[in-house]
Amino acid sequence: MIKEGRNHIFTIVIASLFCTLFVGVNDKKVSILPYHRKTNLSHGFRPKRSCHTALSQIKDTFTGVRWMVEGDIKACFDCFDYHVLIDILRRRIKDEAFLSLMWKFLKAGYMEQWEYHKTYSGTPQGSGMSPILANIYLSELDAFMEEYKARFDTEPFKRNASKEYEKIARRYRKAKKNLDTGDHSKEAVREFKSAQKLKLSTPYADVLDADFKRIQYNRYADDFVVGVIGSKQDAISIKEDLRQFLSEKLKLTLSEEKTKVTHSSQAVRYLGYDIRVVRDKATKRDKNGALKRPWYGKVFLYVPHEKWENKLHELRVMQVKWDENRGRDFWRPMHRNELLNSTDIEIVRQYNSEIRGLYNFYRIAENVGVLSKFYYMMRYSMLKTYAGKYRTNVSKIKKKYMRGGVFRVPYVTKSGPKLCEFYHDGFRKQDKGYDNVQDTLPRYVRYDGRNTLANRLKAGICELCGNKTDDIRMHHVRALKKLTGKTEAERLMLHMRRKSLALCPYCYQSTLAQEP
């Protein structure tokens, strides 16, 4: 059982062999259904889609929005109506036998503490079919928003300039023309600068123009956001229309606590980022030398302060104490007891993976540089962990491992000694998301006998070092759950989910020597 928030608990199930087989057989048939409309509005659990693609789309399409509707569906995965879901599937699948099997799959229930529980709604979380069915179900919401946008958006392709701006623009063009024709008197230059300054400080169009309305929509799983170019009343109406559609058509409830109408100048929390539309009137010259306001109305993404601070608490690398002299909290890096018995290279790799993981997720944020504070605490926590491991102090650890300003840990491989470096590449903002950060659905193993024990012995290749040998020896363990992953052999077995390894004599003896 997994607790969500304060008052709601939802169930994570471990799929049975039949359920896994059912999902594997029907995965391709069902997984293409949410995408038949070729929509780019949904980004959760789709091929080549991720949090970064959702956020990048918001940056590109939410320019100039005035209001945002933060949408969240209450207990979404637990409340899918089976009749509605089967009706949606029936519109796209004509195989009644398959639909009957799907109905039984949904109604199968689950076991907890050896007690059977029936299921009356929702998809079985923990199954590979759950995110696919969720996208199929919520694709109806995507279709509704596409139709709503077609009705809501007004005819003009772009905003019309206000009369005030047109008047100032004519004055600016006249002053510029005088300069271009050779009039460089003080009065002409003064008039040009005055008109240019006034033009850059005047909005191009009336932001409350009722003749120009637009909405933009973006969804990731059960969270969505709607950007509105229009009045606050328009945003409230959209929220109510969404509530009505979800209630009447999909039998879902819009969360009162999390669904808000927020002005775009304030931060909107979505997918772990703070989203804000800036009204920065700073100027920059374009390729023709003309002054422009390139950032006005643009969408900026930010790293929330509490995200990286909470990460430090989660990893237990920081202790917060009240400083009486300074009158504020004092952050103190701490060593990590759980890593004291790990090898040197394992400690560095653990810290590197945690730092890179947070940076890779927030790399498209404007203020991603704030993670340098997170890095500082992680770095000194690592140094204190080494100091605790060797019962010494941080200064001696630095003298031992620091080379050229970089923390390096030596280790030995079959090809010779190498160095593992602590992360030191900085935290630069990236325009594109990290390629490997994408949601992928489970891949199901084909049991075709290619990895049988006989085939592994015949191959004559050591699965640890990769060398070819005629003397293959099998190394076995009783249970994977007893492995800690401290040795290379254990990590490989955990990764392969296999209790045996085919090893050459050298690796076999080395593995036995490393066992406790």
C-alpha cells in the first residue's frame, strides 16, 4: 500500500503470471490506441515523450498567456469507470472476445495479506497495462480540449496593434526617417531616442482585448495545465467546463485542492518545475540592429527551492540547526552511515549518480545554477563519508584524493589502473531535455530458450569480463534478495535478475574471494 498525500491511500499490485502474459500478448494491440489521433497534447508514458517534452512544449506554445488553470484529477487511476473504458475500447476494437478478456482483467481484484479484494473501478497499478489504459481513457479529455480550443479561439491569427501603439510607432518611424535622410541635429536625435524609448515601453496590443482569445493545453498522465489568453472569467469558465465534462462523460472528479486558476506572473507548479510568464521589458538588438523586447511574455521554467532542499533531507546528507548568533538556520553537511562500508569507487559513483540525476531533470530550467548549492552540500557530505570510513578528517581526505582541483579515486581493472572522478562539470542550462529522460513502458521477455544454461556454457564467454575460454564455471547464489550489490558480480546478477553467472576461472576465483 502506498500513501499519497495525507488522506488517500492507493494500492500497488504485483502482477500475476497470467496478468503479465496477458499484458505481453496484447501490449501492441492496445498501446497504439491512445495515439491514433496523432496528438501532441499528451506526454506521459508515450514513446519519445517525457516530462522534458511536455515542458518544452509549454515554453513554445504558452507565450503570452495571462491565466493558467492547474488541473489535477482526484485519485485518477483508482476511479476509472470500467463501463466507460470498455465503451472507449469498443469504438476502436471490434474483437468482442478480447474486450471480454479485458473486462475480466479489470475485474480480477487483488490479494492483500492473503485476503481477496474486489475491484470496482480503476486500473491495476503495478501492471504494464495501467499507463496504457490511462492514456486511452484520458485521450477523451485530449479530444474534448481540442474541440474546446477550436470553439474558444477567435479568428484573428495575431493581435491587432492598439491605437496608442500605432500612434507612437508612426512617431518613431518619422523620427528614424529624418535620421536616415541626413538630419543629425540634436533635436532630431533627441526625438528619435524619445520615440524609441516610448515605443519599447508601450505594450503592442491591449492585453484585455476581448476580440483576441486563445487557449493552450498540455497533459502528463493525470496532471494537466491550460493556458488562457483572455479574462479571468474565461479561465474560471474553462475550469467549470472541464469539471462538468470529467464528471458527466468520464465519471472522474477534479480535485478542489489542486485545481486552481492562477495569474501567469505567479509560479505554477507542474511536473516538478515552477512555470512563470515573465513581463521583462529588457531590450536586445536583433540581427538587423533593431531593439526588441525578446523576453516579454515568454515562458520561463525554474527549479523550486524546496525540491533540491528536500532532496538533501531525503538523502540524509544535511543537518539543519538554528544559529543563535545569526538568527537563522544553519545547514551542516553530514556523512552517510549506510555508505561507510562501501568501497571508495562505490561511494563516488553513488554521489555522482544522485547529482547527475537531479541535474539531468532540471537542466532546462533558467535557474539550474542554484543546484551548485546542492552540489556543495553533496560534496562535503562525500568528503565526510570518506573521513568517517577511514577515521580521519576532511583535510587529510582532500590531500589524499584531490589532484588538480578534482577529486579522483583510483581503482584497478583488468586493463590496468584507472581513476573515477567526482562530478565537476557544473550546472549549465541546456536548451534541450536529456535524451535518456523519457517514459518507457515495460519490455516483456521472450522465453525462447536463447539464454538457457546449456547455451551459456556452449558460448564459452565469461559473463563478467567478456573473455573467451574453454573452461566455463558456473557461480550460483541462493537468492537474489540477499545480494547487496557491493561486488561487480553481484551487481551484474541483480541487473540480469539471474542467480547464476558463467565465469572464467580467474573471475570465478575472484568472485569467491570477495564473498563474506
